[in-house]
Amino acid sequence: MTREWLLSEQPASRRQARLGQAYRTWLSFRGNWLAMVGLGIVIALVVVAAFADVIAPHDPVVGGDLRTARLLPPGADGYLLGTDDLARDIFSRVVHGARLTLLVVTLVAVIATPIGLLVGTTSGYFGGWVDTILMRITDIFLAFPRLILALAFVAALGPGIENAIIAIAITSWPPYARLARAETLTVRGSDYIAAVKLQGAGPVRIIWGHIVPLCLSSVVIRVTLDMAGIILTAAGLGFLGLGAQPPQPEWGAMVAAGRHFLIDQWWVATIPGIAIFVVSLGFNLLGDGLRDVLDPKGRK
């Protein structure tokens, strides 16, 4: 009965219509098994980050005896994925590193998405000199590779996970602004917006109350697809020593610390590298699935 109520072609209320549309979207998304794999990876990341203290069997910062527990291979003496050069459990560090990774992608998305939406919708709605100025600023940011620009900002702000998040967020908003501007240009002259103007709505209400919701699905898809790039940028900054600082268990910094032992003790650098790869792949698969179900222009 619930399924029939949700799939009704003649909903009796707005609530039923919204829930029915959400259920149809979920059914479409569920039919894409790669997207479900991506969703599973992302959910696993969230669960691991939330319960890292329970899952990790050892302290991620304090190591064991350097004489007996240094650079142990996976499975030795109760260390599931081995130990690093300071006798710290790699599995525990990877688990706690999930928290830093989730923190970075969440904060970057929270900071960069509103900035991109504000710049893009304002530029597309007003046009003229406002559009010219805002888009030229956007072009300046887009002219530089994201990692190079993030390196410049971190060099100016100083190393640290907080400054790395700020730097990545500053370099992440331009694509969202471009996308929001394009969406705004397609709807600003529509009868729907004209009717809102006739009701006396001002520019701020029109932009945030009517245009931004129309742009949101496309921007969410782009943000999800960009999560992998954000993770790689954060790992790159950590690898160069400009992101999370020791002894924080950040995956990029772990790869950097393990590169000196790559030949004989391969697990020190390889395991956090695999974690970066799997999580990045999960966000890419999830983003592709969301694009298929949320973007009408991308449907076959």
C-alpha cells in the first residue's frame, strides 16, 4: 500500500507528490549498481569516521616499542595492516584518517558551494558589468591548476589542516559559479521569474528563493564529482607537508612518510594510498549515479 501511495499518478497533496518523486528518484538510483557501490563506500567512510575510536585497536598517534614493533608486516603481532617507522598501527591511523578526510570534504563543500552559488546566480541574474566583473574574477581562479593555487594560498597562510581547508575551498568555488551562472541564464527570462517579479519580489528573494533551488541539483552533482579532486588535493598538500601536521593521521602525510620504505616495507605507503583511491572512486561513482537521476540533460 505504501508503494502504491508513493507511485500514485494523482497525488492528493504536495507532500505525497514530493515523497513520490523522491521515491522514484531512489528507484532509478538503485538500479545503477555502480552508483550503489559508490554510495556504500561513502556510507562506510562516514561509519568508520564516526566510530573510529571503537574500530581502531591501537592509538593512532602513540607507537609501540621501536625495538620490537617497528615496520612490522601486515598481520604480525596483532597489527592487521602492519606498523610504520614509529611503530604505530597503520590500520588505526587509516581509520582515524577517515575523520580528517570526511572533515575536509564536508567543510570544503559547506564553504565553497554557497560562494559559487552566490557568485554564479548574482552574475547570471544581473548581467552587465556585474556579470563581467564576477566572471573575470572567476576566470582568474580557473586559469590556475587547483593544486598549484592551493599551494600558493597554503604557503601564504601557513601549513595546517585548517589553512589547507580554507585554501582548497577558495580554489573550489569557480566551477560551481560557472555552472550556477549557466543555469541562471536559462531561467531568468522565464514566465515563472516574471510572475515572481510582478508579485513584488526583490532581487535577493528571487535569487535565493527561486533561482538557487533550481540550480541546486546541478551544483550538488558537480560537488559530489569534485569530492575526489578535493581528497586528492588535500592528500597532495599533506604529502608536501603543507596539510595536516604530524602526528595527525592524514592519508597524504602517511604516504609521504612511507615513501622512504616503499621497496622493502611497501605497506607503509601503499595502504593509505589504497584508502585514498577507494574513497575517491566511491565519490566518483556516487556523483555519476546522481547525475544520471537528477540531471534531466544527462538522461538517455
